Amino acid sequence: MAEVEQVKSAGAMPLFDHLRELRSRLLKAGIAVALGMVVGWIYYPQLFGWLSAPFDTVIEQARANGQTVILALTGVADPFVLQIQVAAMAGIILSSPIWLYQLWRFVTPGLRRNEKFWALGFVAVATPLFAGGVMLAYTVLPYGMQILFGFTPAGVENIVSVDRYLSFFIRTILVFGVGFLAPLMIVLLNFAGVLSGARLVSWWRWIIFIVFIFAAVATPTGDPINLLLLAGPVLLLVLVAILVSLANDRRRARRRPKNEDFSNLSDDEASTIPESTDDDSKP
């Protein structure tokens, strides 16, 4: 019985070590987020000025058109809650290098060397793509809100609560950022051998259709101008992803032996298995 207990405890130790490592990583990430929140709390006026800048542009344009648009807080505790929300958002963003590093260190022991390389490449490419989508959304946001407020009847004032504007702002930048990551997923599927460049080229009509449907649903206004502002860059990035996929397919075809070329087979046609020789059976 004592030997069984020793085996059980020895087998359970890796799990306990794994949980202890997770607790340590979460604690370090939580401390980093808390410190980032302190910085966000201190620089709250500047952060809120950056968040509300698109709405300020809309207010000026509305005044020029004889409309009244007001950004307001409607509750007694709303100013305090708003500052906490902005500080939390700033803490998550400012501490992202630290908690992403902690996440990476937690996942790394379970990855092979080539998987670590692909993960690093994904992060290196995804970060500027997502940032580009966010900056485009920040630029497009005032135009979209101007179109929406343009439907206001005469004599009616627009009083927008800050929390609803903040959720609208976050949703818009996330949609644009995720839209810019879609071409990267195409490249990853190609490198994994799931999608070929030729197959993507044959789907070009469906790709254009899906991108425009996504842009129509994702854009906050749905008007043609903002739709094109999102669909145009995404289509350009998809074109780059298809070109990268075609180049990768050619590179893979050059490295593949001639007797393993299955590109001329249909999807439901089985490939031939070469007969084994005596040399192949040797270790």
C-alpha cells in the first residue's frame, strides 16, 4: 500500500506543479494589470480626451449643421464608474506585454520547437495588423457617427450616455482589428496544409462576397462609405495572403519528391502508396 501511495503522489506531483505554475503566472499578470490601472487612473483626463476625440468632432459638425449632440453622464455614480472602466481598459492594454509574456511562458513547455517558431511569427504579424485595424476604426468612427446622427429629426436633441458611447467605441475598434486578422488566418491554414493557394483563387468570388457581408454587418453604420473603408483594406490583405499561399505552395512543390506529387488528383481520388523495398524496411 505504501508503494501505491508513493506512485500516486509521484504521478500527482506534475499536476500540482502545473497548477502552482499557473497560479504564479496569474499572480504576476494580475499585478501588472493593477499597476497599469494605477497609471490609467493617474492619466485619466488624457485617456478620456483620446477616447472622446471622435465624438468631439461629431459635436462640432453637428453644431455647424444646427443640431445638438451632447455626451452626458446620467447617473450619480457614473463619473466614478467611468474612471474605473477607463483605468481598467488602460491597465489591460499597458500591461499586455507582461501578461502575454506570462501566458507565453506558461504555454511554451508544451510546445515543440517548430510550434514555438510559428507562435512567435503569429504574434509578430498579428500585432501590427490588429493595431492597423484599430487606427483605421479610430479614423472612420467620426464619419460613421455623423451619418447616424444625420437621421435625427428637426428639433430633437441627441443626448448620448458615456457608457453607451464607450461600448460602441470598443466594439467598433475590435471589429476592425479582428477583420484585419482574417488574412493571417488564411496564411496559417495554408502553411498547415489545410488550404492551398489554388483553392483560394478558385474561391475568389465567394471571398469577395463574404468580405463585403462581414463589412456590412460589422460596420456600425452600414453605409457604403464605411463599408468600403473596411472591406477595401481587408480585401487587399486577403490578396496578399493568397499570393503568400501560392508562393508557399510552389516552395512546397519544389521540395516534394516527384513520386509524391498529388496535385493532379481530385478531392475524392485516393493516392497510390509506393511499394516498400528492402532498403525501406531497414532501420
